[in-house]
Amino acid sequence: MLDQQKIDMYIITNQKYFPEEKIVYLKEKLRTMDDEKFSLISTIEMKDPTTLLLVSIFLGTLGIDRFMIGDTGMGILKLLTGGCCGILAIVDWFTISKKAKNVNFNRVMSLV
């Protein structure tokens, strides 16, 4: 079992990488794990939602934003169609940050 201070510090330093509505669930999962798993979770490379938004704005028609979050199929589609003539690229400007946060959350949950 982890102490509350360690959990709070992890959440404070990483809260921008997770969906707000799932932070409470994440805290509960962290509370039940041991130090070994926690140190493993601390080494996970998180996708920065702000960086992905910038990549989406400037290189979204090439699908690079989707490749960065591991969505290879949509990345190829956007690359071959120019972001579906720009429509998908614009949609991603509004959704890529949330997708990045969900990818980070799912990655952490897969190790818990």
C-alpha cells in the first residue's frame, strides 16, 4: 500500500496528462498498489496533450498527431487523404487533447 503523500504528489505532477473525470478512479487504483508497481508506473512516458494539439494544428493533415498517440489506421487515412480534405484535421484540433489524456490513462490502467 502506498502512502497518501506519494499518491497526491504523483497526481499533482501528472494531472494534466489524465482526464479530469478519471483522476478519482486513478487515485483509488494507486492506493491499492505496492511500491514496485508504482515505480513502474512512474517510468511511463506520457503523451503531452498540449504538444499533441500543436502537432495537430501544424501537421494534422499529415496524420502525425494520430501516429503519436498510436492510432496508426487513422494516421494513414489522414496522410493519404490530406486529413480527409482538412475536415478530420479540424475535428482533431478539438479532440486530440482528450484522446491523448485517455491514451495516458489507459496505459497506466493496463499496468495496475
